[in-house]
Amino acid sequence: MTEMKYAVVCVDDDPYILQMLGFQLTKIMDQECTLIEYFTDPNQAIENIDILIKDEIDVIFVMVDYQMPKMTGAELIRKLKEKHPHLKCVMLSGQANRSSVDLLKSENLLEEFIEKPWDEEALFKTLRPFISSTK
Amino acid sequence: MIRFNSFTFQIWLPFAFALLIIISVAALYYPSKQEAYYIQNKKAQTLELSKTVAMNYELVFTLADSDPNIVFSSLITILDFAQKDHDIAFISIFDDDEYFSHRPNNIAVNEIIKWDSIKYIYQTSSFSYLDELGDKRSGFVKIAVSRSSIQDEISKNNRPIYFLLLGLTIFFLIAFYVLARWISKPIISVTNATLALSNQDFTGELPESNSKDEIGLLVNAIRGLRVKLLDQKSIDAQVVDKLETLVEERTLDLQQTQSEFVLAQKNAKFGIIRYYFNNDAWKSSDEFDLILGVDESVIKNMDGLSRLFVSHEKMTLQDVLPQMIENQDRFFSSDLKLKRLSDGETLVLAQVWELRYAEGNPIELIGSIQDITAKSTLQEELERLSLVAKKTTNLVLITDAKENITWVNDAAIEMTGYSREEIIGNTPRMFQFEKTDPEAKKKIRNALNEGRIISELEIQNRSKDGLEYWLTINIIPIKDENNDITGYIAVESDITELKRQVELRLENEMKYSHLLDKSSEMIQSLDAKGCITYANKAWLLNMNYESLDEVLGKHILSFFSDNTIKEFAEVMPELMKGNTVENLQCEFIAKDFNQIDITGRSQPIMENGQFVGSQGFFFNVTEVRKVKIQLDQMAKFKEIMLEITTEYINTPVSEIDSVINASLLEIAKFSSADRAYVFKYDYENETCSITHEWAAQGIRSQINELTSMPFSDVPYSMNKHVKGEFVEFPDVSKVKDKRIQDVLTDEGIQSLISIPMMDNDKAIGFIGFDIMKTKREFTIDEKNLLRIYSQMLVNVFARKGYIEELQRTKAELAGINLSLEKKVLENTKKNMDLTRSILEQEKLVTIGEISSGIAHDLNTPLGTIRVGADNVNFILSSLFNGSICDFTKEELSHILNHVEKNRIEMYVGGLQMRKEKEQMIEYLNGSFKGDVPAELDEISGLLVKCRFNPTNEDDIFMILSKPFAKEYLQIMNQLQMAMAQLETIRKSSDKAVRVVQDMRAFIKGESAVEQKLINLRENISTVLGVFNYEISLHVNLVFEVDESIEFMGYDIKLFQLWSNIVKNGLEAMSDQKDKYLGIFAERSDTQLKIVFENNGPKIPEKITDTIFNKFYTTKGMKSGSGLGLSIVKNVLKEHKANIILESNESLTKFIITFEL
Amino acid sequence: MGFKVISFLVLFLIVSPISNSQTAIIDFPVTIIGNDVGARSMTQRKVKDCFKGKYIKWPNKNAVLLVLPSSKHPKAELYSELLYNKSYYFVKKYWYALVFQGRYSAPFFFDSDAEIIEFISKNKGAIGMISNDKDFSIEQKIMIVK
């Protein structure tokens, strides 16, 4: 357990997306020391993030889908940021409300925004800064 | 409350003062005494203590018999005692050169040694003992008592006493005050009572006291006093009243006396004067003024007095007064003859003077004078008379026996115009002139000669200036004692005016009777019996009599008609009572037996209240009556006209002609015509035609003949009519134009009149009246009326024309309307097309709105597919670039097999993975039957990734035994991943297809013209599919529609229906967290009921009606054109269904009912 | 009588110089006994200080109760000498002064060793001197140590 120093959390109500995302992330992450967690339930995600942080594992970023049934991505990010202000959040969405995205960005809650469907290259480019900061 | 000069205070003060002094003294004295006592006590006490301590100390050293225990215990007792006494500062023992002290209060050392008498009181006791060597040692015990502590204690002890004293003091002060007040109360009340009495106030309450002490006596005395004072007061009042009455009486008496006195003075011709020396002024009585002729101009001082008269005698006041004063005489009286300067009269006065002195100086002079001028009564009387005579306005002449005027008064002079000198000496005849009545002159002569009195004789005189005047003369002979005539007095009054008046009156009377005569009123005078005494010219004229003689004396009844006779019977009594009777309407019979109508009044002539005759004033109103009849006729004609006009106005066009005919009848009757007709002029054809006619019975109608008569036939009429003039032949036989006369006579027409009908200046026709029976001439008024009638007809014809015009126009309009309707129909069709296109638009809008949802729905699977494809690409490339070629086909197929059988789960989280990895490591390390592999960590990871767990021991063993186990596992993992990706791709594309299918079904073309069998559930599901994305977000969907429900309908239209309702519901709930959408269907034999409900906000009642109107939207510009729910309504209409909207706070329901 | 006096004087003479040079208690057939005084041995210095009234309480918080011979005690002078290097007269004076000044509570005076022993046995914290030849429990003995 102590080897794992970093973690990345993905939250999306569509499990297929999670799978895709996970696969892609494994390509760019150092799997030896980075945990990749997937959640369809945002509440579960919040719980687990708490645990990770308590165990002093550095959560590099959280990828969040906008449209989710239980709560929107924006709400989730807000909740996370309340507890862990330094958590970096990236939003994924096929149909995000531009204005709420801008709002989140202006409040410094959102680091990046990626539109679905995404290009692998684009994804890596966006995420690279987060990952490189850990190395 | 406390007045410092009050009695109460004065009583209280000494007490208070004394008390305060006592208390102060006590307060000061006591403590010091106490202190001394206390100190003494303390000293004694301390002395004892010191002795005890000393003894105790000695005991320590007494020979070995003493028990130290006893000594020490007694020491402790002493010390305890000392401890309790707070005043003891310290106890010290001085033993030769040693000392020690018991210091209960921690006193400083030097304090112990010194002797400070100010601070402490000391008590000492000495001791001595033998030391161990047998030497005598001595010392003393010193106890110091702190003075200050003593003082503190004393004051502490004293404090409550002080407070008590203070309290007592205050209490006693107050008590004393109350006592003082109580004591002084009676005195105060007595004082107040006395004050009241002295102020005449008897109303206040008096104190009472039954005690026999001084206060009591005083109180009672005051009470008694008040009673007496009251009595006295009432007595005084009575006395005052009496006095007042007396005084009044006296005053009255005095006044009376005074007036009597004045009167007496007057009578006695007694005048009084009072002169005051100090201001040189006098006051005089009226009589005095009269006697001496004093008026306002006289200055009432001594000088002025002397100017009043002149006297040659030496008995005047001025002469006598100085002497009197010198001699201090008081009285002076004498007779004095003087000449009064005011009028020069000589008087004889009796004067009495009294001089009053003060201190030898004269201050007042009282004088009384009496006029004792002796005059013969007669002379006096004469004088008076002459005064009268002088002043009278009547002429007074006095002549001697020879009729020569000796005296004449002013009035006579004025009247006659002659001067006194001219008159005196002449006879009165000088005033007479030619007009003077000789008869009167004769009468005078005779009377004079006979010595008779002439009274009230009228005579006319002339003044010097020629003014003629009338007089009434009264002449009285003056006889002396012997009865001889010595003269005459003539008194004459001016009756010129009177005479004039009489003449005037006569004149007036004459004029009056002249007037009566001239008046157009018929005036008659009857005597008491009713016989004519006078009748004026008018009366005679009207009655056709030549002269008054013919009727004079005849009884009025003979001129009355029968009716009037009856009236007369009623009128007469009234007259006899003396009342004027007005408004008589009578009929008189004239001389020629014509009846004339009379109206007028009759008034009685009363003499001394008796009826002596009557006078009647009448008017012949026969003519008037006639005129009235005519006027009535005119009025009636006007009425007829009015009726006719009204009829014309109200009559519909079609009936006008008959109305015109009827009116002709009326007018004809009025005109006494036998035939009436209306002709119209046709200027184009130059003909005239009869249009309306009325003919009396038996009279020939011309209506059929006289049509299209050329103008040339009636030149005369044309001529006249064109100018707007009437054609009238009052007497046909007199008509000059022979031709016309012939024509008319042939007809039998005696009179004819025709009136042109003028439309502005054009004669459009004429109205004619033929009179067969008589010769009728029409008066101006009648002609005017006829003109009016003709005008009316003109108007009527005009109106008819207008109405016909109107009808024509109406017909035109009807035609226009028809064409308009056609246009409207066309437009309506266009509208419907428009509506249809709007519906299309709505559909598009709906599509647009849901498209975003669709886009998302499509986007996700597409994205996934894309990524999946990328991933597979990646995997495959890495596979084939990697070590796949190192494996045999068998091995690869094994891998594939495994992979196919063991599809990896969707995702496994890192934590779980790690846990499993740990377990794997432990397993491998532990119970794994094989060797623990090198690269344990990596291998375990891979195994876990390939979803191997400790139960798959055989597989694991098999794989691990391979040389390239790691690579093997890697390939397996990759393949698994690839499979998973491909699975994902497939699933996503399925999802996309579904979305598109739903869309297509929704957008499908316009072929929805036929009804077909609809499966309700499928139909609604399609729509739900379209909204899937939106519904999936937080919407709790309850979709309970039985799949067996089928009915006929237009599926596309129903799509629109459901989608509109669902969309509206979703939008209504868009602001909520918990959204609920329920769809239920119920089918009965006759009805299909579908309910769409949502938990959106309540729709207000007033909107529920309008919500189905076109373009009504609550959603604003950007979402929806407002057509949605109206479309719903239309669709429902087409399906013969209706919708009910029920909305409350929790649930909004759309209930759609289809009739099957 | 005379012998007694002489012996006493001799003793006194012998003792005095010795006492002037701080007579050691150990040298004499006396024992210090105490009851629950917190130690089984004391230095001579300590003993003397105790008896001078230096301590109010023992380490075990028992109050110090000093027991001294009364004037009737036969060995009063000896004990005074040993404990105070002073005569009984001075001891009395000393103690009066102390008590008078309120600096110490009064010691307990007894006429005989037997009474002393009895008192000490009955009272915790009591300390006193007796002659060796008396009966006392071994526990009461306080060893004088260096």
C-alpha cells in the first residue's frame, strides 16, 4: 500500500466511458505508483476520495462527467472542492452547459474541460501538466 | 407646608432646638466618657494579665518541684486569653537583658522595645527568680494595649447607638411638629375664621369647641360674633333700603318742588340769578332770561349783565354793589325801571339781592327780579293778540269805524304786495278789482251796514303785482263799552289754492265724463233699480242707438239676452253688497236685434254705504269672437298639418301616396274645397301630370285625364307658379282671362286656388283646390298655411326619392357583400394553410428542443465507439508489435478461450486491484503449490488484471510454469481489454441505433392522413425514447400502460400529442430536484382514459383555460412558440377526445379521454 | 548522698568538657526512641535539631511530639546535656521562651523513663530519650548514625 503515492479518480454514469477512459489513462500513467479509480456513483466517489486523502495518497486529478443522474458534475466538483480545495478537477462532457462550465472555471473550481467525444492526443495533452507535476 | 412665620413653626422650633442640643451634647459626651471608662477597665485587665504572666514565668524557675507541664499549660491558657483580646498588641517578657514577646499581631521588634504612650497603654509587672546558680534574676512583663484598637472597638460598639439616636431624633422632630400643628390648629382655625369675618365673608365654616379653655371660649365668642355680624348686616341692609326709598321719595319731592318752583317763578315772572365773584360768572333761570331778554349771545359775566339793559335810575346793581360790599351789607332790594336792550322795551322790575361773604370777601350774589310792569290787561292782551296777529299767516286788518285800515299784519302785507304805509289809511276795497264778485261786495256792504259779523265769505282780490287770489273773509266789528262800533277786525284766509283745486276738480270731472264718452269701452251707469242713467258713446254705438235719450231710463234688462238675464240675477246681489264684479260675459241685444257679445265688469256706486247705482264697463267682443273662431280654425289647420307631417315621417315609402291623398282631404275640408289635387311638373317633357287627387262625393275626378298636360295648356298657372306665386281666383266669374274662366266655369268651379310646390327656387309642381259650392277667398294666414302644406309635400316627395335611392344602394351593397364573403372564404383557407405550416414548425421546434438531448444521446455512444476503436487499434498494434509471435497457436487459442470465457468486468478500481494483488502475493507466497515466482509483484498484478484469483490455482500454475509467463499474461490481458472494448463499441452503437430509430419514428413524413391501429404503449414509448435523455436526469418515471391497449388514430399526430404533454411536464419540473412523471392508461368499453401527471408546480386556475389557446405560452420567447398545447387540443379534436387539466400543489394531471 | 553528689559531679565534670565539645549521644547509655517518626536511624545532628524544635512534622507527616524529662526526673540534667549541651534550667527557659513566642508547641515532660516510654508508645510522632536499661520495643529504637 505504501508504494502507491498517487491516484486518479474518474466519475461518469456511463460505465463504458469509464472503461475507455481507464484504458487510455493507463497508457499515460505510471501504474506502479498511481491508482486509477472508477465510480459511477458520485457519492461513492466522494467517500473514496476522502479515504484516499486520509491515507495520504496524492489525488492528482478527478475527471468528472457533467450529466449524471444523481448530481451534476458541477455539483460534485463543488462538493469535492469544499472538502479538498486543492483537488484538481477536470470535466468531461458531451453536453455541458457552457455557462455553468465558465462559472466553475471562474470560481477556480475547474481546471480543464474536455468535450466528448475526445481525441486521445487531446486528452493526453490536457492531462500531461497534472501528471508531470508529480514526477 | 412649613411656613417659617407660622404659629406651628413657632411652637415647634424651641422643642426642636432643645432636642437637637440635648442629642448633640449626649452624642459628644457619651463616647468620650465611654472611652475613658473602657480604658480604665482595660488597664485593670491588662495589669492582672501581666501579673499572671509574670507569676507564670517565675513558676518556671521555682525549684524543681514545679511541674513544667502545669506551667506550660497555664502559659498556653494565658496566651489563648491574650489572643482573644484584640486590643492587646503584644505581651513581652524582659528578663535582664533578654526579651521575647508573644506577638499575636506580628508587631515589629522595635515596637516592642519602645515606649509609645500615644499609641499604646502599657501595663507592667515585675518578677524575680533564682537561677541555677542561685543568683537572683529579675525582669518584668510588659503588655501593650493599642489605643486605636480600643477606639475602633468603642466606635464600633457605639455605631448602632448613634443610629438609634439619629432615628429617635428624627422621629421626635417629626412628632414634635405634628404636636405643634395639633396644638396650633384651633388657633389657626380661629384666626382664619376671624379673618373671614373681617373680610365680610360669612360663609366659611367656623371651628367648634366645647371646651371651657381659652380656645374654646374664643371659638364660641367668634361664633357669637358672626351671628351678631350677620344680624347687623341684615339690619344695615334694611336700613339702607329704607334710606334709599326715603332718599328717592325726597328726591322726587324735591324735583317736583323745584319744577313747581320754576313754574311759580314763571308765573310770577320771577327770575333768579346767581353770580359768583371768583369766576365772574352768573347763572340765571329761564324766567330771568325772559325778563331781561337774555339769549345765547349774552356773555354771562357782570359786564354782560349790565349790557342787557339801560337804566337811568341809580338803583342798578353796578351802582349799589360797591357800596354794599364796603358796608358788608347783605341785602338790597328796590324797584327798578329799565329799558331792555334786546327789544327796547321798558320794564319795571322789583329786584332783591343777597350778597354772601366769606372772610369779609363777597363770594356769591343771589338776585331775584320780578317784572311788575303794569300793563292794562287789554293792552297786554292786545299785545299778545297783536303778536298772534303779527305772526299768523292769515291776513289781519284792523280798521276804524270808517273802514280805514289802521293796522295790518305782515301776512297781509305779504299777500297784498303793498307796503304798510300804502295800506294804512286806505280801505280794504283797494284790494278788490274787476273780477271781484259784486255779490260778495254787496254782502259785505250789507253786513257792515248792519253791523253783522261776516264769516266765511269768499272774495277775490288782486295784489299790487296783479296776482289774483281768493280769500275767505271774516269781519268782526269792534264795539266799545257803549256798543258803538269803533272799528272792524278783518281776518282773511287765503283760499286761492283751495279755489284752484276746486276748479281743477271740476275740470277733471268734465274731462272724465268726456273721456267716458270718448272711450271705446261701453260704459253704462245704472241707478239703484237698474235703469240706465248714463251710457257713453261707445255703448250707444255698439248697441246701434243714436242718442242717449233713446235708452235713458230704460231698464238694463231690456237689453239683455235671456242668458244674461239669468246672470244678472246673480250679479245684482253682489253689486248691492258693494262688490265689484269682474269678468262678466254677457249678450246684449242691439237696436237692430243683433246679439253682441259683451265682456267686462260692473262696479257699484255706494253712498254712505248704501247701494245707489252701478257702473258697468264692457267691451264688444263679437268681432273678437269671430276672429277667435278663425284663429281656432287656423290652429286646427296647423294641427292637421302636424298630423299629416307626422304621418309622412312615419310612413313607409310605399304608403306615402295614400297618405298624401288623405291629407289632401283634410286640407280641402279646411279650404272648403270640393276637389284637391297634386300636379307634378316634368320640365324635360314639358308636361305636367296629376299625381294625387281627392274629390268630394259627387265631384268629378280628373286624375285619369289630366296626365301629361303640356305646359302650353296652362300658361297662366305656369307663369305664376314658376315665380313661386299662388294662383287664386276667389270668384271665377270675375276672372279676366276669358279662356280660363270658360274652362273653370265649365267645371262648375266657383273659386280656385293653387299653390306651387317649390323645391328651392324650382316649382316641381303644385297643389290645387277647386271650390264648387261657394266663392271662397283665402286669407293671408290661410294662404301661408297652404304654402306650408305645399312645402311639406315637396319634402315628402324628396324623401321618397331619397328612400328609393337608398334602396338602390342597398342592393348594390348586397352585391358587394357577396363578393366580400367569397374573399373571406379565400382568406380563411389561406389561414388554415398557415396553421398547418405552423404545426409543421411546431414539430420542428419540438425536434429542435429535443435535439440537444438526442445529440447527447448520440454523442456518448459515438464517443465511446470512437475511443473504443482507438483503443482496439492501440491494443492490436502493441500486441503485434510485441511478443505475440513468440507463442504457439495452441497457446494463443488457449488465451483466446480464456479471454472469451472470462470477459473482464466493466472496470475494477485500483484499490480493489491492489487488494487482490496483495492477496495474490500472499497466496503465491503461501499456499500456492508452485514456486514463488520471481517478479512476484508484477506477476501478481498481471494475474489479477487477467481476473485470476486464488481459486484458479490450476490455471495459474499452468501459466506460471511457462517460460514466458509474464508475456503470456500480458497478451491475455491485452486481448481481454480488446474484447472489452469491442463489446463496448457494439453496445454503444446499439444505443445510437435506438436513438435514431426513435427520432425517425417521430420525424416521419406527412403521410399521416389515414387512421390506423395504434398500440398505445409502443406509441408513447417512442416518444419517451426521444426524451430519454431528459427523463433519465432525475426523473422518476412511472409508465403503466398496458401493452394490449390499441385504438384507431393518427400515430404521428399522437406523437405530437404525447411529446407536447411530456415536454411541457418536463419543462415545468425543470427547477425541481425530485421530478416525477407518471403515465397511466385505463380502458373501458366506451372510453380510453390516459393520464399524464407530473409533480411540477401548480398551474393557476385562470391559466388552465387559456393554456390551450394558440400561442399562449408561459415559457418566454426562447422556448416554444406557444403552439404546443394548442396542437394538443387540435389533435384531440381530430381524435374526438378531450382533455381535462387538474392541477394542485403536488400534482398536475392531464387527463385525456378518447371516445371509442 | 555525698557519693551520689560526687559521682554526679565527676560525671558532670567529665561530661561537661565532653559536652562542650559536642557530646556524642552514642557514647552514652541512652537511647532515642520514637514512634512512627519516618526513619529508623538519624544522625546526631538531626536528633539535636529535632529536640531544638526545628521540625514540626516528620517526613511521614506525623506531628513532632517532643518528650522531655520533668524536673522530677532523675536523669533530667543528663538528658539536657546530651540533647542541648545545656543545663535543665536553660532548657526550661529556652522552651518557655519558644512556647511563649508561639513558635513551638509545648513539649511533654515526664517524671520517669517508664512514663516516657509509655507516652511514646501511645503517641505517633513522639520522640524522646531514655536510658538503655529500660524496656522498650526494638522498633522504637532510633539508630544514631553518622
